[in-house]
Amino acid sequence: MASAFAFLLIFFNLLFMESCKAVDRNRLSFNESIGRGESLVSLNQRFELGFFSPASTNNKSYLGIWYKNYPDIVAWVANRESPLTDSAGTLTIYRDGNLVLLNSSNSIIWSSNISLSSAQLQSSSVVHLLDSGNLVLTQNRSSVPEGSYVWQSFDYPGDTLLPGMKIGWDWTTGKARKLTSWVDTTDPSPGNFVYKMDLLGLPQVVLREGSEKKFRTGVWNGIRLSGLYRSRPTNPLFNYKFTNSTKEINFFYEFTANQTISRLVLNQSGILQRYAIRGGTSEWSLIYETPSDTCDPYAKCGPNGLCKATEDLSCECFHGFIPKSESEWNILDRTNGCIRRKPLNCLKGEGDGFLWINNVKLPDLLAQKFWFNGSMSLKECEQMCFGNCSCTAYANSDITGKGSGCLIWYGDLIDIKTLSNTEGSEQGMYIRLAASELKNGKKRLLVIISVVSAASVMLFVGLLAWCRLRTLKKRRERNNEDIDLPLYDLSTLASATNHFSDTSIIATGGFGPVYKGKLPSGQEIAVKRLSKDSGQGTEEFKNEIILISKLQHRNLVRILGWCLEGGEKLLVYEYMPNESLDKLIFDWKRTTLKWDNRFEIAIGIAKGLVYLHQDSRLRIIHRDLKASNVLLDSELRPKISDFGIARIFGGDQNEAKTKIVIGTYGYMSPEYIIDGKFSAKSDVYSYGVLLLEIVSGLKNTKYRMTEQYHSLLSHAWLLWNEGRTLEIVDRCLEDSYIKSEVQRCIQISLLCVQRSPKDRPTMSSVVSMLENKDVAIPEPKKPGFFIEQVQAETVTELTSGNQLTATTIDAR
């Protein structure tokens, strides 16, 4: 009897334990684990977590989450890049509280990889598989309050976006939430396609293959992603949400119908596919694909081309534009897009106007090709566009209510397509056109009749005028060769600068004065007027125009236009209210420039040089980098200017040689002065001198410490060797500087001015050393011109208001 009772007791205990195990299969507690053949199942049996092996890859296995009733549809994979290669595998909570995946030798091949504070006891860690498909790690054994997770799988999407999963950025961790395709159907490791949020200007989601854009959703316009109809909040199936806060910026969706099961998948071919199972059915249905229509592929119709998916010949040019290549257009190759039929008049003559284009996906926001202000009205936006000759279009950035915010585009308009009336009736843009393009046919006919009538009376005068205009046009076309910038009238610039009054001069450069001016629109400008007696003026003038017009970077000064008229050579730049850097570090104004400003300026200049040396379409050696050629905007952002003697390097060219050395003494490298050789490392040398001047507030060419060592570089080198580097710091900085940053800057400057070019770092390395305090900095060698008393006498300073020197190298 006792034995029967014991048997029943054991039976019921086992039954109770099994029952508890069944109820608790949606979670994993500390010191518990699951292995091959075991799993966690969400509370309502929607999702299952366990080990799987894709077809034909039985030698590799992964930890994943799939739909309980559709085990072939995997929604998330933990160890995408580190598959298990044997039959063993264990998921458990490690002693540090992390969720880990162990192989047969108990080595960690995947981990949640979080740091728990001492207050978060590891023994309280619990993993739950939720009905949303989210695997969460919490510090609460009894419940899973939303938002209390210390880790969740939803923060690490794979190729599948589930309802509630986000695409965007977490500002706290700096992590991007994105979709990445599988390599193929049997290999879940990351493939070539990525679907992620692009934060340039306004947020939009972009599909890329490698670095190439394949599709973009368009920017968020306050209601939806501007080119994606399915992102409307009023969609009957999906509830799309957009979050932009100090903690995160995200785009995600939720289903409005509880009976609907859905997933968005980025497949191996780079196609986004939306699948769903609706109530009453058991089969997955493909709802839509993206890219799908003929206008979805990125820049399908090229620059200034409009794509219409409803038409057989989907590409057309905007009104006022014509195909760039008629022959290519006729054989249906539209990738080169369209060009203006008539150039913009900007501030001249009859001026320009704007044409409203309704129901379109707004153009892409390309680096240095747009401007955004979230508080402007549409009228203010129009005025801003009118005031800038490079502005080609504008639109509201937020179309909720009556619309607000200002988006301005410069240059070509890329990736525009029409939307149906239900998709984008409230969204459009204003495209800038020459005034003549906006006149209707009747007005044009009247103009033609008037011209013909007048010509019959004044034929001789008209003929003379035509000949004169043709001559001027040909001359301008010759002068404008390869220059894609607005051409200003001399009268306009003379009026803007008070007829080039001496009181308007803000700087004096090697090739002439620079004037502050104001255009009729109210825009402030800087006008560089080349000296008429400069023998190098014309060549340097055209060189600077061609170079700067093709360079776009936030740390390079932006050129607005030019003028070549009446013997005058004028360059028009954006006006920099804080003028040049030398005025803020070498005179009494330097007291206003604290260390944090100087440090950011040093980083900005370095980034500008990185762009010139390696990131721009052209490889540029500046050859005259110095404090007076660095301008500062209203927020003290540095912008490199004066490209008059810059040189373009093409192909594999890394070094060049010249017989005529042009530059500024004190900033030129030894190999340039002595042998006429220059390269990117010549600019690095100049930057090292400039960086030391920023730290010390002293000018290298005017510094004299002793008779033996009379340069700033020599003195810095001596202090470095004696461990007294901080003695060179500008006394105006007092206690505002961070010692470690200053010491790093001095060490980096000494690396840049080393005698041998091969010893100097690249500018990209300089940026890395400045921005990352954990990067090790090498010990510098002796700088060039360490003892330069004799060498300095061989350098003859000819003449220059900004210390421009020209040196002829004689044979030795």
C-alpha cells in the first residue's frame, strides 16, 4: 500500500512538473538552458525559438525565431555570421547575466553583449519570447513590463521586419536598426542589400546594394514618407508611425487588424516583399513588392527627369528642360536626364520665376546640394531661393496643416516620380525657370510680332546690335568654358560693393582685395577682385573658378559666381561674418576664441583637406594653406579658401615638381622650397604649422625665441623633448583648455611638420588622431627647417599683401 502511494505521489509530481514546464516554455531563467531539439514558444503559440539548419546545409545550424505554425519562415537569426558547425549548441543565461549561445566546447559564439550594473543581479535575468516575436532579456521573473528590457532582439533586425520592429537610429547607443538580406535562401549571413534610414537632411529610408542606392522612400513630410503611398497613417491595414526624439529616430508599422499576421522581408535579390495572412485564411499572400513599378529604381530618368509610372514611355523632362542627349533619349536611354532649355537669369534682366509641380516624390537630398529650415514659411522659402543663384527648387518640408518648413535644392534634381492624385495631391515643389519659360503662348506670339515689326523699321540698327551681341556671346562662351556657375554683371557687383569702395575692403590677398557686398535680394557676399597688374591673375582666376565650382564640402568656402567684364576679374563667394582665422588667433580678438572653438576649427580644417586629398572627384593639393586662407562663418565653422595656386592630381599621380615655387613662407614644406616638389604631404606640413599656431596664438614667420632657434616649430620641438609642451599654449586660453587635447594637438602638429614627407601622416590619419583619444600617436621626428637661419636667407620674398612669395630654384 505504501509503495502504491509512493508511486502515485511520484506520478503526480512528475505530471505537475511537466505541466509547469509546459506553461513556462515561453521563458528561460538563470542557470536554465535549451539545446538542440528543445525550444521556447510564445504564450499564445505564435512564435518559436530554437535551432535550425537551412536546406542543404545540415553541417551548419543557427539559433533563430520562426512562426510556430510555419517553421520554414524564419523571422530572426542570432548567430548569422557564426553558425554552429556540429550537432551541439546551448542557449543559456551566462554568469554575467547575458544571454549566450555556446558551442560543443562551451565557447561563446554569440551573446546579447550588454553590461549589467552591480544593482542588476545576474541571477534575476530572465529571457521571454513574446507573441510579437520579440526575444527580450529582463530583470523581472514574474512579468515583462514593456520598455523595461535590458536587451531585445527587435533592436537587431535581420532580413525581416515584424510589426513593432523599427528602422532607424538609437541615439543612446549610436546603433542603426536596419534590414540586411540573406546571402541566399540557405545562408542567413548578411548579404549585399541593406534597407536603413538615411539621416542626411531629413530622414528617409534607402535601399542600397553595397554603396549604390537602389531605391528610396523619399523624406518624411509630416504625413508619410513622401514617395511611399503605403506609409500613409490612414492606410486601412497598416498603422505607420514615425518617431523623432532626443533618444531615437525611427520608422515602424503596426497592423490595425488583430486578425492579420504580417511581415516585411528584404530578399536576396534586393526586393522588399510584404506578406500577410488575413483572418479566416491559413496561407501567406504577397501584398506588394518594392521596388515594383518602373519608376521605383533610383534616378531612373536621370538629372531633372520626371518618371511617370502610368505611361509606356515613363521618362520626360520638366517644362523648360530638354533631353541632354537627343540620340540617347530616342533609343530609350534616359539615364543622362535633362538640361535647361534656357539658362537662369538669376539677378539679371527680367529675372526668374517658379513653376509649381504637383503630386511628386520630392528630389533626393544629396550632400552639399540642399538646405533645410524647419521653421520657415513657404513665402520665406521662396525669398531664400530667389536670393541664391544656385537654388533650383524649393518646397515645404512639412505638409500637415497649411504647410511649414523650407527645403531648398541646389543644382540638378535627382530621382523624382509622379504620384497618383490620392497619393500626393497635397505634396509638390516649385522649380526655378527663366522668366521667358513661364510666359504663355499668346504672350510669346505678341512678343514675336512686336519684334518682327520693330525689325522691319530698324533693320540696320538691329543687325548691328545682333552682330555685337553675337560677338559678346561668343566671348562669354569662351570665357565660360568648363565653368558651371552664374555669371554676374559688373554693374551688379559694383553696386553691391559701393563701387568697390575702400571702406568695403575686408581683406587683401596676394592677387587683390576682397570686398564685402550686398545684393539687391539682401544676400551678403564677398567679392574677390583680382589686381590688374598681377601677372598671374588670369590663370589663377580661371583655375580657382574651375576648381571651386566642382568642390562641395562644408569646410570649403562656397563660390556663388564670377564676372569677367571690362577688364575686371571678379569672384563672388559666400560671405563669412567672422572673416579669416588669422584675425582671431594673431591679434587682440584671440581672447574671444576659447579652446573648444579652436579645437573644432582644427578638426574642420583637417576634414576639408581630407576631402580635397581623397574624397572629392578631383584630387586637389591646395599649396597655400594658412590662417588667412581659412574663413569662419557665423558659427565659427572653418572654410578653406583661396584656390588660386591649387593643383589637380589625376590618375595615380602622387607628386609633382615645379621650377617656380609659389606660396607663403613659413607654411611651405622643405621639399617644396628646396626642390620644387609638392604632394598631399606638402599640405600636411602646412596644416602642422597652422595647428601649432592655433594652439599658441603665435605666427610661425614672426616668431623668434633665440638666435639659434628662431621659428615656432623649433621652439615647439625643444619644449617637446624637454617635456614642457604646455608652455607654448596661448596664455589667453588660461584654464579653458583640456591639457590632454592640447598635448595631442602639439604632438600631431610635430608629426605633420617632420622633415621627410614619408614620415608625415595622411590627413585622414590626422582626423582620426584628433577625434579619437584612444588612437595611439607615434613619436615625432625632428621638424623640417629645425635650424633654418641659413636656409631662410635663400628664400626671397617678392611682394604680397598676404605674404605670398614666389621663389625660383637655382641649380646647386
